[in-house]
Amino acid sequence: MPKMKTKRSVAKRFKVTGTGKLKRSKAFKSHILTKKSAKTKRNLRKAGYVSSTQEKTMKELMPYV
């Protein structure tokens, strides 16, 4: 049985925390920032976590991370 390949696009977007949760960055932060309030942009800086329903799928895509 060959090794499973890690999906590199997924591995670049998510980090695994010490407890095994997946940390992710928020969307809507790359462009068209002039019409977004300072509060919105400030809150987008904070990290989010992958929902429990999607966590299993994401971990299958990166088995060794």
C-alpha cells in the first residue's frame, strides 16, 4: 500500500493546534477593503476554526500534518 499524498493546498491553508483542532484564516480580507469598516477588518485578522462537520474531511486531505 503506497503512502497517501497530502493535498498541499489544504496543508497551506490550515494549521493543527495542540488539541487537534484545525485553525484557519478568515475570508473577505484580500481586496475591496475601503468599503469595509475598521471593526470588520480588525475582526477578520483573528483566526477562526474549522467547524466540527468539516474537520473530518479536512484531516483526510492532510493525513500526516
